[in-house]
Amino acid sequence: MTVNRWDERYRGEDYLFGREPSAFLKREADRFAKGSSVLAVADGEGRNGVFLAGLGLKVHAIDASSVALEKSARLARESGVEIKLEQADLADWCWPRETYDYVVAIFIQFADPAMRAHLFEAMKCALRPGGLLLLHGYRPEQVELGTGGPPQPENMYTRDLLISAFGDFEILHLQEHDATIHEGSGHSGPSALIDLVARRPAVSP
């Protein structure tokens, strides 16, 4: 992942993916307990992290782009919430272990298969026992639609991929679906989507 490339993408005054949270995150809002901690992975300009802070969560949002983080801070101020922001290259960030009640990763499909495997394991380890992972992204069919996401089908998620990657978790929700989304200019139009909610096993008594 090239930081400068993302800085350039986020440089405009508008929010590339809009200011509103993903529809997936809004649908799953009841799963979040007020006062709990959440790591927002590659949170970009803050639309999802700010939403989570508005639910009363303690949000730690990380992203590789300093430009995105500046816009995230502005969105948080305008929304009257506080979030902890940190610039991080996810490939070599020192991931905390067993720290968060939730880990949220929305459209992190810049990662090729090797990096994705690293990120998935790091996110799993960052959760406290009993914590929830919420993952939302595109399926390979998205490449033909061309309405968002990278052009590499290997970066997309399939049901079998997620079952394999999170087979040691309790899968609470896994759904492939098609929807028309309008999330800024970055994600706009008919989309091939997949959602996952999975719980890290609790420590045995």
C-alpha cells in the first residue's frame, strides 16, 4: 500500500466515500455496547469511526494517509465526538493483542492475498476473547461492475475464503448480497457485497 497514492486520492475537499457510515455498519449498530473499545481498520476519512464514536464507543481509528486523518479529525469535530487517530502502515504496524471489544474493517480490499492473510490474523489477535469482528467488502463479481474497489479480483472476498479465514471464530452472520450503494464518488452504483460478523471464542473457564 503506497501512502502517497492514498494521500492523493483523499486530497479533494469532498469526502471520497462520503460522510455517512456504511449501510452494513448501520444495520449492525445494535451489536455495539456503549463504552466499549473498537479498532477501526483503514478508516480513511472517518465516516465509520465517527459513527461508532456517536454510538458511545471508544474509537481507535488507524489509516495510512495523513490527509485522510486530517479530514477524519475535522469530521469528528463537526459531529461533536472524539476519536483516537493514528497514522499506520498496516503492513508493519505493531498490532495490539487482546485489546479491543470490536474490530471493524470496511472495504479494506487494497490488500493482496498475502497482506490480507496478515491483516486477518492481526485483527483476530487484536480482539479480546469474546470480542466481535465486523468485516464488509466486495465479492469478485464487483470487478465487472466497476462501481468501486480495486480491479484485482483476487483482493475480493468469497464466502469460502471467509469461512476458511475465520473458521476458528463463531460466525454469527455471513451474507453475500447485491445492493446499489451511494457512498461518495468512491463507491457508487450496483455492488457485489459480502458481510461477516464473527466472535472470538471466550477463554475457557
